Amino acid sequence: MLNGLIAVAVLKNGTISPHAGKTVRWQVYVVTAGQAEPQPVWSLELSRAGSLHEWHVQHEDLPHPLHAVNVAIVQSAGAGVTRRLAARDTILVTTTESDPLTAVRLYLQGELPAGQPHDDQGCDHSHHHEAH
């Protein structure tokens, strides 16, 4: 990827979030050809209703702010969130890395360590839908 936007799911403490669907805070970086360092350009602060999991269940046909980025990075993600982002041309990648800027750098170098498998047992599925 030479030019584009990369969003990283982050917790309040600044580390990468363990769950894409429940994340309400995303740091967005711009990446351009010839740029020495990815630059943070904005933070997305979402309500719980704006989290990917809730949005895709309640408003699947409407665009979400993360549909505007090229890549989203998080520690784990369910197949449903991954599939729905891919349908909007956003690639979701998981990693064991905990630092957002390091994760972006490693992704750009093709060296981002893969994340752990998603644990559906740890998800709160208090509402009914077909896919997570």
C-alpha cells in the first residue's frame, strides 16, 4: 500500500484493542509514497452503538466511518466483522503487537505478527443476529 489510511483499534491506555467489534476508539494514520513515517491524522471516538459489531447488526446497509479506511488493525476480530469490512473494501488484519504506530510500521513492511484466533465465547451476544 503506497497511499491510504490505516486505522488502529486502541484502548484508553493507548495499546491496541483486543476486539474489533467492540472497539469504540480508533487512531487513523495516513500513509503516502515517499513518506518516512506514518502520520496520525485523527481519532475516531464512537459510541457503543457506533461500534462495528452494533453498526453492522443494526445499520448494515449504511456506511460506517471505518469503511473509508484501507486497512484496520486490531488484536482479534470475528469473521462477520472481517467479512463486512471487506465488502466495503477495508482489509482487517489482526496482530499480537500492542503498540499502534509499531503495528502500522510493521504492516507496511509486511512483517506484522499475526493475531490470535477470535474467541467467540468471549463475545457478548446479548442480541440475536446471524453472524458476528
